[in-house]
Amino acid sequence: MKQTIRFEGVSKQYANGHQGLVEVNLEIRRGEFVFLVGPSGAGKSTLVRLLYGEERLNAGEIYVDQFRLRVLTHRQMPRLRRQLGIVFQDGKLLPSRTVYQNVAFAMEVVGASSRDIKKRVPHVLELVGLSRRRDNFPHQLSGGEQQRVGIARALVNRPSYIVADEPTGNLDPETGQDIMKLFVEINRIGATIIMATHAKDLVDRFQKRVVAIEAGRIVRDQLRGAYGYEA
Amino acid sequence: MKQTIRFEGVSKQYANGHQGLVEVNLEIRRGEFVFLVGPSGAGKSTLVRLLYGEERLNAGEIYVDQFRLRVLTHRQMPRLRRQLGIVFQDGKLLPSRTVYQNVAFAMEVVGASSRDIKKRVPHVLELVGLSRRRDNFPHQLSGGEQQRVGIARALVNRPSYIVADEPTGNLDPETGQDIMKLFVEINRIGATIIMATHAKDLVDRFQKRVVAIEAGRIVRDQLRGAYGYEA
Amino acid sequence: MKLSGGLYVLRETGRSLWRNAWMSVASISTVAISLLVLASFLVISINLNHVTAVLQSEVEVRVFMKSGTSRAAEMQLMDTARHWPDVRRVTFFTKRQAARALQSEFPAQQGLFALVQHSNPLFDGYDVFATTPQKIPQLAARFRAQAIVHNVIYQGQVVHRLVRLSKIMQWTGWIIESLLSVATLFIIMNTIRLAVFARRREIHVMKLVGATDWFIRWPFVLEGLVLGLIGAALSLTVVANGYRWIVNEASVAVPFWPMAPFQQVVSQTALFIMVGGVLIGALASAVAVHRFLRV
Amino acid sequence: MKLSGGLYVLRETGRSLWRNAWMSVASISTVAISLLVLASFLVISINLNHVTAVLQSEVEVRVFMKSGTSRAAEMQLMDTARHWPDVRRVTFFTKRQAARALQSEFPAQQGLFALVQHSNPLFDGYDVFATTPQKIPQLAARFRAQAIVHNVIYQGQVVHRLVRLSKIMQWTGWIIESLLSVATLFIIMNTIRLAVFARRREIHVMKLVGATDWFIRWPFVLEGLVLGLIGAALSLTVVANGYRWIVNEASVAVPFWPMAPFQQVVSQTALFIMVGGVLIGALASAVAVHRFLRV
Ligand SMILES: Nc1ncnc2c1ncn2[C@@H]1O[C@H](COP(=O)(O)OP(=O)(O)OP(=O)(O)O)[C@@H](O)[C@H]1O
Ligand SMILES: Nc1ncnc2c1ncn2[C@@H]1O[C@H](COP(=O)(O)OP(=O)(O)OP(=O)(O)O)[C@@H](O)[C@H]1O
Ligand SMILES: [Mg+2]
Ligand SMILES: [Mg+2]
């Protein structure tokens, strides 16, 4: 089974006619770490949402491992999504569940045993620095804490892909760096990481592959790149 | 009428016992520009939410112009809030209204004439670079675009205070700077600006008053300061 | 509230109904259905009252004259009695008519027939119909006190039962109607509360950007009112057409059954349902929104 | 689904009912109230059937014997007739008994009294009760064909009306009951749809983190089932206690009115309401969730 993500001539036009992505070609191989950068409204989240099937593509094809997204049935969708650990740009926490339950839920979904859940969830919460908030509800958390719950949820099932959409937008630089280091560590032990971000300092410092999008097109794809050309 | 914001020994304890703010004393005078910085979960949003009355304080008193927040009645609350243009950390857009309607709504609330609304709303949308998105609904916008709608809504009534909680978290550095420049311009013509932020580069570059919070306490208050001590 | 405010409320209401179209349909259909049930039983209840009224009016007191009383005296008493307070109608019968009536009740009794034909042992008399069955005993007594009256009979047991029964039916009607009204009230309240609940965040945000309570409330109240109005109108349409059909069918199938007239039924029902629907809708919205305004 | 899955569903259902307590109360009370209305009319409808059945059984055919027929022949026919298919009961009366009955029906007719006392022109005969009024005409014809029978009378008009009326009442009962069932169905569906609608974002998020449709659906279905169950139980409690009270009161106030027995009424209603509530609740949830699973 090929462990790759491949975009082949992918275009996405939204219902209102807006062209979210135009003819995108992109290959991400197993174990890579990719920054997705670009101005606000460029199409980074569109690309990510196509990947996990929240939006359907209009043209081209996206391959994720054995899945072909254009022809993916409704029934297969959950199986695709379980390959991906997704950090959503807008958090998408369940408001009526505590921090612990929000993270545990992602494990219940894949049918994990309650022993595994009891062991793994506290560990992940520890990693993102939320152990002391485990019984709080999302509305009782600060913006950055909510964001970290989203990150913990994405990590908890040890997915082979982490797809993070602006995971550090509400974090102070130091916490942001801690999260980055966590991602780098997870990447090191095998996971592929795709991270859409505006955090220039992180991108510049960590020197990973940078894919820049503008107005729905890939305008740059650079190994060991920086946020802007100037860098 | 004194145009000041004053915190006098303000403490906030949340229902679950967590101490959000501890004995905060702070005075912000008319026309100031204040950055509120601090690690994730420090209490920046708590301070902001106390200011516009989403949370009630437990001890001390907050003065905003002629209002005393501890004794403010339910009926007076709208009048306080109309003095403040608030950018919420989580956006708080109305999901069933378009960009234009979301911004116009803030003017309808204060009873603006429809002529004023028709003139002012497009102008503000222009300022934040969203003219082309005016008829989109929030879910049809990118994260950064949503954030800018929130900013437009806060500005539209020309309030004497702008209280912005992490307004650039989802914006690329360039757009973030444009928004900062907008705030600086508005500050120049008279508005007081309080901005909670993690954007180290912005804080360092614009050299405004910096109030740093940690674990609910003010740990630094520096005119022409930088994000961290080192700077 | 200024004119522009009024316009705002109207526009908001329209937009909101449209935006939440799916929810509006769910709410309106619930309102319509529960009002439909209420209206149907109002119609039934009006008809029950109508039937009992008709039934009651059929109970008669039979007054027999002494034999040998002159026809003139009989007529005079009848004319007087017509104006007694509790008398609705008096009809005179001769003893021959009484005999014929008896015969037709026992058509097989040949002996009886011959007997009655030959020398009629019966009397002249009146059938007296009272305004209400309760008055029958008094009325009977009053006739009995007249000199020319030989005897007065009425089916005491039947009258007694009928009075009781019709009271029970009326009461049952009203009780059911009241309970149904309360049920409808609850259902509509709950429905609107759930609809408003789905929009609690919206209300929260409005408050945070400085909206006053009434500024938020008005469109919701008007929306509830419109929901109630549409629901009421729908249910009325169904009930009115349904009742028209039933009245027509009944006039053929069970001509002896007295149906309450269409006009009266529909106008009474319309008044109740429309006013009820509109008031409940508006009130329910106002109450439901209230919970979420405390910010 | 494994055991752990089942536990998950149970726990989720409980938590969800509790978390959305306010919404659960609104939904349950709506379900309870609409089922209460439904149950009440089921009780009324069962009673209507009971009353018509009783009324119908009171209609009789009078068979008169030729005068001079021997008592033995009369008795023999009666014994045979008892076993005819449509005969429920036969009672014999002598002509003296017939005369006494006539007298008591016309107590005031002194002349008639004297006549009947003196030389009874009436006949011996039977009162025959049919199993159903529809059979009366056939039954009458069959008696009429017997040699010793002089004459058969029955109140044709009354029978005709009664049959028609009872049919109409039964039909009306069933129609109302069906309409009410549909109305209840709609109201419960709408209520649960609104409740689920308020949680649409939650469902959306579940799908996005990889939950299968059934994983999301089960707790909702069970929740709907529990809502239906609680609602049905509440409404049944009210109806059962209410009916017990009514039966007791009626036995004093209107002893002649035949009430359907408590046991029978409550067991029938319980079956209908419980099964209905549970099924509707579960189904409504499943349907309501469906809309939001297409992600
Ligand atoms: N559902 C939608 N319908 C219509 N247009 C949409 C929709 N979603 C996004 N868009 C538009 O598509 C463009 C790309 O959006 P996208 O969310 O991919 O941007 P982004 O690169 O993630 O931006 P940001 O950094 O601000 O999050 C934006 O201009 C946005 O307005
Ligand atoms: N409603 C609440 N109930 C209980 N605790 C709360 C509540 N709201 C916030 N807190 C806690 O109070 C602390 C301060 O929260 P606050 O939102 O003020 O942080 P912040 O400085 O804005 O952080 P961030 O930069 O992540 O947005 C956090 O630890 C948070 O968990
Ligand atoms: Mg985005
Ligand atoms: Mg915050």
C-alpha cells in the first residue's frame, strides 16, 4: 500500500462560484513534514478540507493511501478519516463534553478499548499541557487551551497523517513552539505532517518543506524553505 | 465625563473555582494603545470579558467612563457595550447572516439610519479587505476572512474603545500588519485601543504600551514595550 | 420604537422565517396540527351541545283533558299556557288522534285496534314542550292544578336521565376542550422553545454587540405570532372544509341527526383558534427568548 | 456491535439526556402530552364502542303467538329458536304480562286499563334479542314463517337508525383516533427533529473525526426511544388514574350508563401507547439524525 497523498489536477469550485483551488498538483510522501503557507483566503483550508472529505472536489483526483477521494463512498469515508488526525482551524470541539471526553471520543469512534482510552488520553493531554483542565468544558477554556484540545484529539489515535489547519493561531510564541516540537517529534517517529500556518517564525525556524498557495494555485514548493522568498 | 478604563483590585473566580484574575489594578487613559500579552491561559480574555460584561467580577471594581461594572444593571448593559467595539477571540459571527448583514447588524442595534448603514458598512468592509465577500455567509469564508468580519463589526460604529482579543491569530503576517496599521490609524484619530495578542512581531515592531499578564496577575506594565523582556 | 425600528422588525422576521425555513416548517406544522386537533374537538363539542339541546327540546309533557270538557275551554287553556314562562310549544290533539297514534305504536294488536275504533276510551289533550327539561316537573304540576285537566304524564325517568346525560356531555365537552387547550398550549410552547433554543447562540451574540432585550425580542415575538397565525389558518382551512363535507354527507346519510349549522360552527372555531394561535405563538416566543437574554 | 459498543451507547444516551436536560424535558413533555391526548381518545373510543354494543343488545323483536296455541307448542318453538344462529336471548311472556306492561306504559289510561282487565285482547309471545341489530329483519322473517306465530313486530325505524348511528359512531371514533395518531406522530417527529436540529453541529463534528453513521445514530435512536418510553409512561399514568376516577364517579352519578371495564380499557390503551411512543421516538430520532449525517 503506497503511503502517499497525491493531488492530481485538483480544482474546487464552491457553490457560489468561487474558485477555491485551481489545478493543484502535489505529492506528499510518507514521513514528510509540509508547511502550507499563503495569504488569508488563499485556499489552504480548502485543500485540507478536500483531503478529509468535508468538501468534494470538482475536477482531478486526490489519492490518500488506497483511497481515491473522487469515488469514495459515504460508507468508506469514516475509514479514510481514521487515517488522518485533523486539527480544525475553528476547533470543532463538542461543546457539551469535557476536555477528557472530547479527546476520548475520538478513540471511542475507532472502537478502542476503554483500557487503552484510560491510558492514552491523559498521556496526550499531558503532552499538550492540559492535564489540569481535563474536566473543564470547552467554554471554560481559554482560546489557546481550546486549540490544544483540538491538537490532542488529532494525536490521540496515532494516525499516520496529521493534518493541522493553523494549529498555533491562538497560542503564545512559546507554547506554539512546544506544539511544533511535538509535531516534529511525532514526525520523526513516522507520521506524515501537513500544517497550514501563518506562523512565519515557526516556518522560518524549523526549515521544512514549504508549499505556498496564492489564489488557489501552488506558487512555490520548496524543500527546507522559509515563510517568504526573502528568507 | 472621564474617558478612562480603570481596574481597581479586580479579581475573578470562575464557577469551577479557577482564579481567572487576581487583584488586577490597571488604568487606561483616553487615546492609549495597549497590548495585552501573556501565555495561553494567563487571563487576557478574562480581563476583556469582564470589561464588556460577559463575565461578572467577584471583587474590586471596573470603571468604564461613567459606568461602574459591579453595580451595572441589566438595562444599562447595552449602553456600556455600545461604547466598546469588541473583536471576540472566537469571532462570534451570526451564522445565518451574510458578511454585510453581520456588520450592518451592529449598526441596526444602535438604531443607525439605513442611509448611514448603506454608506458606512461598505466602507468598513473595504478597510478590512472584504468588499468582494460581502454577500458570503460566515461558513463560506476562510478563517482569516471571518476574523476580519469580526474586526469590521467592531469598527463600524466608531466606538471610543476598541477591545480586540487576538484579532490577528488567523491572519498571515502581511494582512495582520495591515489590520495593525488600521488600528493605529483609528487610535491616532482618538479611539482607545486594547488588544490582547500573541503576535510577537507586531508587539515588538509597533512599540506601544505593553501589559503582561501571567496566571491572572499583571506582571509587567511598560510604555513603549516589547513582547518579552529580552526585546 | 421608531418607524425604522418597525421596518427592522418586519424585515428581520421575514428573513428569519426564511433563513430557518426548515425549522419554521417544523414549527408551523406542529402548531397547525395541534390547533387542528383542538379545532376538531371544538367542532365536536359545539355539535354535542347542539344535539343535546335538540334532544332536550323533544321531551314532552302530555296533558289530558277531562272528558266532556268543551273544545273552547280546552283552547282557552292552551292559549294561556302558551305564554307561561317555561313553555316552548303546545300542540293540541283530539282523542281520535291519540287513538291513531296508539294504533301505529302497536300495529299488531288487532283487538286493541277494534276496541279503540269502536268506543275510544282516550282523551283530548296537549303535547307540551318545555324550554328546558329541568322545568318539566313544575310545568306538569301547574297543568295538574287546572280544573279541566284530567291527568298529566311525562316520562320522569327519561327526563331525569336526559338532563343528567346532557349535563355530563356538556361538561365532558368543556373539560376535554380545556385539557386540549392546555395540551396545545404546552406543545406549541415547547415547539417554539426548541426552535429558539437552536438559535440561542445568535441571541447571545446579539446581546454582546449591544442589542437591548426588546430589540432582540421583537422579531422573535413577531415570528412566533406569524407561526401561530399560519398554523391557525392552516388548521382552520382543514376544519372548515372538513366540516362542510361532513355536514353535506350527514344530511344524506343520517338526515335525522341534527348537525350544528356550518356558519356558526366555523365562526366560533375561527375566533377561538386564530386568537389562541396568535397569542400563544407570540407569548411562547417572548418567554422562550427570555431565558437567553440574561447575558 | 461489540459489548463495549453497547456500553458506549448506553452511557452516551444517559449522558446526552442529562446534558441536554432542558431539551429532554421539553421533548418528553411534548411527547407525554400528545400521547395523553391520543390515549384519552382511545379510552373514549373504546367506551363509545362499548355503549353502542350495549345499546344494540337492548333492541328486541316481539313475537306474538296465535291465540289458542298450546303452551307446550310455544315452549317448543322457543327452545328451538334459542339455538338459531343470530339469537342472543329469548324470553317468554304471557298475555297477562303483556297487558301489565301496556298498562305501566300508559298509566293514565283508565279506560284502557279497565278494558284490558276485563277481556285481554293481547297475546302470549316472546321477546327475542338478536346478536346484532343488522340480523333483526332476517330473524323476524324466520319467526313469521312459523305456523304458530301470529305476528312479529320490531321497531324497524329505530333499529335502522341505531345500526346506522352506531356504525357512524364507531367510524367517527376510528377516524378521529387515526387522525390523532397521525397528528401525534407528526408532533413527536417535529419535536425530536427540533431537538436533534439543535445538536446538528455535534453530529457534524462526530462525522469529521471518523465516526460511522451508526455509531452516531445508536445513541440518538436509544435516546428517542427513552423519550418515547418516558412520555408514554407519564401519559398512561395520567389516563389510567383518570379513568379509574371517572369509572368510580360514573357508577354513582350515572349508574345506568355502561362504562367499559377499567382492566380492558387500560390494557388496550397501554399496549397502543407504549408501543407507539417507543417506536415513534426511536424512528423519529433515526430520521432526524439522517439529515445531518451526509458529511
Ligand atoms: N463554502 C464556501 N463557499 C464559498 N467560498 C468559500 C467557501 N469556503 C471558502 N471559500 C472561499 O475560498 C477561499 C479560500 O478559502 P480557504 O478557507 O481555503 O482560505 P485559507 O487559505 O484557509 O485562508 P485563511 O488563512 O484565512 O484560513 C476564500 O476566499 C473563501 O472566501
Ligand atoms: N468559564 C470558565 N470557567 C472556568 N475556567 C475558565 C473559564 N474561562 C476561562 N477559564 C480559565 O481561566 C484561565 C484564563 O482564561 P483566559 O481565557 O482569560 O486566558 P487567555 O489569557 O485569554 O488565554 P489565550 O491566550 O489562550 O486565549 C484559563 O486557564 C481558563 O482555563
Ligand atoms: Mg484557513
Ligand atoms: Mg484568550
